[in-house]
Amino acid sequence: MLTLGWSHTPRGRLLLRRAVARVIRSALRLRSRALPRNAVTSVLVVAPHPDDEAFGCGGTVARLVRDGASAHVVFVTDGSASHPGHPSVTALDIAGRRRAEARVATGILGVDWDRVSFLDAPDGTLARLDGGHARAIEERIAGMLERLAPEVILMPCRRDGSTEHDAAFALVAGALQRAKLMPRIFEFPVWSCWNPLMLLRPMITCRRIWRVDLREVRDVKARAMASYSSQTDPIPPETSPALPLGFASLFLGREEFLFET
Ligand SMILES: [Zn+2]
């Protein structure tokens, strides 16, 4: 059988992944429309973990804020599970560090600190919450939705290749039912950028795909992403970062795509 020998190395797999991502992005450009300036006046970003907002939609948030939109960000989990078994850093340390990083990142994106909320659900548990805990989180999100009445919710794709992200989407759907609200939902890929074939489904089934040009905010997005050094840099004595090699580079393209069902 013909095999691409180099594709069995980490570097080879990354090259292959980037090539597939380039093809998918080209198709998305054809299928998408530019999000008009001033099309959104208020947005609530739901980030399952501290970093999803910067990587997944940091450019969109920065541009919306520049255009005068009000932006709130809610972090669902504490992000404490990114370094399991680390010999010198505890889950509590990681949660504290990621909260501090989130503070810096959201500030860089232009979101006021009093518009940033943390629900502090334990990282890694969203997909297996018991009914009571799930209800409690839904109620807190529903309370925010009622208070803020955002025109748009920005959150990771409903099938993003992460059980946590998929569960977060279900919690927001439950919260919307409780609040009896129907804002527009713009879904952004995070782990489905890393596994780009997953984007074929929303590319075909979504009613609209919006394209946000990042030219004027690309540096801002890059700086916000760089705030999350706990995820992008190894924490000694480990020699590999929590995020895979080359992950961040997939999010520094010239545009972000948002799926609206
Ligand atoms: Zn995440």
C-alpha cells in the first residue's frame, strides 16, 4: 500500500493537517460572506476554557469592540485540567494562572474586566455533569442572557471535536430555553480547526457562513493568544506544551469563519 512516510512523524502530520486546512479555508472563502461592519451591536462570548475566546474568535471580538459593540465574555470551566499529573504544578495553580491569562487576553481584545465572568466549573467535567450541576450552570448562563440580552452569542461549534465544547453548546442551548431568548448564534471552530475535515459538515449544512477579515486586528489577536503561555509553552520539567505542536499557527490566518445555523 502506498503510504506517505513523512506523514507518520509529528512534523509530517502537521504539514498534512495544514495542507488540508488550506483547502478547507479556500472552500470556506467561496461559501462565506464578509460580515458587514456594525452588523452586531452586542455579543456574549461563551468560552468553555480560558483561551477559546482568543484562539477561536479573538479577531472577531477585537473588531466588534473597535466598531463600538458591547462585548461580554463568560468562561465556563476553570481550565484546571490542561496539565494532568504535572510533577510541580497543581490543578489549582493552573486554574489561577489561566484566570490571570484570561484577564490579560480579554483586556488586549478590548473587553472591560467588569464584563468578564467565570463560572469555574471543573475542567474536564462538562460532558458528565449530573442533572443538578448541569441545571445550575444552565441557570447561571440563563441569568446572564436575561441580564445582557445579547444580539449574538459567539461560541465553539456544536460539534467541535471536543466533548467539553460540545457539552458547553448543549448547556447554552438549555440556558436559552430557560431564558426564552433566541439570539443569533455564531459558532467558531477551535478543535475542528485542528481536525479540519470536521468543518465539511457545517460548511454544507449551515444557513450562513460569515467571514471576518482580520487584517487590522491580527496583531491584537496574536498578542491575546500569546497571553496563554501556560498552554503554548512547556511548563518545566515538561518539554512539550499543553497544546499540540503547530496548533496556534492555525488560528493566525487572515480571517475567522463563523457558522450561523
Ligand atoms: Zn476549549
